[in-house]
Amino acid sequence: MGLMPQDAYYYFYGEHPALSYYDHPPAIAWLLKAFTTILGNKAYAVKLADSVTTLGTMIAFYHLCLHFLSRQKAANAFVVMFSTLMVTILSLISTPDVPLMLCWTLSLLFLYRAVFLERKVYWLLAGIMMGLAFDSKYTAVFLPAGLLWFLVISARYRKWLLSPWLWAALLLMIAASSPVIIWNIQHDMASFRFQSTGRAEGIEVRPLDVLGVIGHQAAILMPVLFFSLWVLLYKTIRRKFKKVSPEQLFLLSFFLPLFLLFFLISPIYWVKINWMMPAYISGIIWANIYLSAKYIRWQQIIALIVHLALAIELVFYPVPVHSDDVWLGWGEMADSVRSLKKQYPQDFIFSADDYKTSAVLNFYLDEMVYGQNILGRKALQFDYIGTNVNDLAGRNALFINSEIGDATDENRFTDTLRKYFTTVQPLPPIVVRGYGKVIREFQVYRCLEYKKGRR
């Protein structure tokens, strides 16, 4: 599987070391930087980072299972987890969820040993791991929230609320999270605002979006597992949580809040496919307390069919993907841009499709490729790497556009470019061919005499 724009973007993080970053914490940058430093700036090094980390998640998941299930049921839970499209995505595409899932799983493992086995050193390890989870993604706030909720509602283990070990763990979490906290203090809470009030700008009542969320969550878990979770939840709620052991309550405390919250907000805000992933660590273990061999067998059969279909798509590409979130054509496009740059060696390069083309070109080319901040737009992490676009005033540029529309769209975009450049000249498009057909096409413009990056 070729490089994805997400792989390139988080690699771009690592090429500009910082305590944290605008749209996400730094753990994914640390991870990719470690692998590419050892193995070189290669696509396989990025993919290997994801695969190795996800393998670590699976190993930790199995050890967590053994605390709640018999060895046979733990093996079943491992198979169910491994069969999900969620694990496939995590092992192939770089996102902050890759380190988050590992740190989340280890946090639960250490918290179980601290609470149930009363091994005090695990409170400290759990605190550090929860902090590293927060360094991965802000979803990690549900870890201390779930822990405190469990301790409040569990009469047997409520004693830990007064224990200095609990508060030491929370302090260690804050300490381990300090890179993110310090970066935000230094940058006017930019990342915290982007992930909170910034997200609120997308609120709009769309009740049917719930069906979309159901669809993509059923896809990443496989329908058998997804709908089994809902059936089990219904039965548990109907019984008013009677006969729920403290161990099950522990699992539900880290599953239900995240799972139900995102379903509740889905009618007013589009919930992305990966947002619920951490909830499924404990949710899958809880479900496997009840899942019979028949359901596990059907889970495997459906998973096999889905993964065979995906393998056919990857190898033969029978169904074109009309999106920038695709694994094909980026390397060939970068080779063409490299050749084009030889004709115009003094020109800078930029793109404006959010971050995708710019990030990919930054991965493949030995020079800075700019984002849509050249056109006076907000450009995510490209706004926070210390560049001043006004320093480019007077220079010529090569603009690479991955968003292909009709003639009206192209004319409108050309008009936008003319606001920032004296002259805009279309060049022959970059056409990427494969499988006996055109698989990608990129528009190319030469833009002369950049004006200052006004808004």
C-alpha cells in the first residue's frame, strides 16, 4: 500500500520538531521520526511504524483480556479484535490513533493491576501511560474520567478515591502531558481551541447522519461485532446493570462514555470513523464474555470476505477512488513535479487542498513545499513551522492542484490565484496512469510575482 496523505502529514510534523502541534499532539510525530531516522525517509519505514505499534497494541490487548477472560475466551477476543477493519486501518495508515491505541490499552492494563490486584507501582505506570495517551490524542481525557467514574460507582473499590496513589497517577499524567500543555500555553491555546470551540463551528442538525455513523462503525468492526455490542448493551440496560461484576463495570466505564457520547452528538456533528476506536478495546473484551462460537465464526467469515475484497482493490484497483485520500499516484506525481522544478529552479511550490498534496510533496522533495497559507487561508500545521510567506513576495511559484472540477471551478480557482500573483499560466497537467487507465490527474499552474500574503 502506497503512501497516504495522512502518512506524509504526520511525517511533516516530525520534520519540524516541536513540543506539540496545531491539530494534534506529538506522539505520532515521535513515532514516525524514530522509524524514519533509523530506516530512512521511505514509505515502508512509515508503514512499518504503524504495523509494529499496532502489533504492540494487540499483544497488550491479549494480556488485558487474560485479566477478564479464560485463556480460551481471551484467544477468541484476540481473534475478534484482529479480524476488525479497525486493526487493518491502524496497521497501514499513520494517524494519532496508532500510538493512542497502544497507550490506551497499556493504561487499562496497568489500571486493572493497580485497582484490582492492588499493586501500587502500577498506579505510577498507569499515570505515565495515560499522559502518553494524551500526548497521542485528546480523546485520552476519557481515561481519567472513566477511572474516576468507575471508582465513584463501585462500592468495593471506592476506597481508592482517597488513596495518594490515585492522585500520584493523575499528577504523573499531567507531567507526562506537559509537552502538549506547554505548547498550548506558548501558542494561545491554539490546539485546545481548535479541538473544542473550533469543532463547534461544524454543528448543524442532520438527523440522518446517525445512519452514516452506524454504517462506518459497523464497517470497521464488522457487522456481527458492532450489532452484538448494541444487543448486549440493550440487555444490560434492561436488567438495570444487575449481575454486572466490578470487572465488567470497569470495562464498561471505558467503553460506554466514549461510545454513547459520539452517537449522541452524531445528529448535530459528523463523527469521524476513528473517533470511537479506543472505546472498543474494553468493549470487545466485554462482548466476548457473552459471544458464542457461532457469532465469532460469522465475524471471521465476514472479515475474510471484506479483506479479500480490499486486497483485490489494492492489487488490481477495479473500483476508482475519487478522493485525495487514496494510496495511488502520489509518488509518480512527485516525480513529475521534481522534473518540472528543474525547468523552473527558482520557483517555490505550493498547493491548497487542505494539507494533502503539500504534505506528500514535502515527503518526496528536498525542499519546503507550502500550503494554502500562500493564498491567505488557515493551513493547519503549515501556519506553525516558523515560515513567513511574505518573505516570498516577488517570487514565482508552481501551483499543484489535486482537486479536479469542471471549467467553472477551474476558472474560479484561477481567479483566486490572480489575487495573489500578477500572472497565472496553466501548464500541461500531470497525468498518472496505471492498470491501463488514468488513475490520477493534477492541474499545474505557473504563478508569476507573488504579492504579499494578504487575506
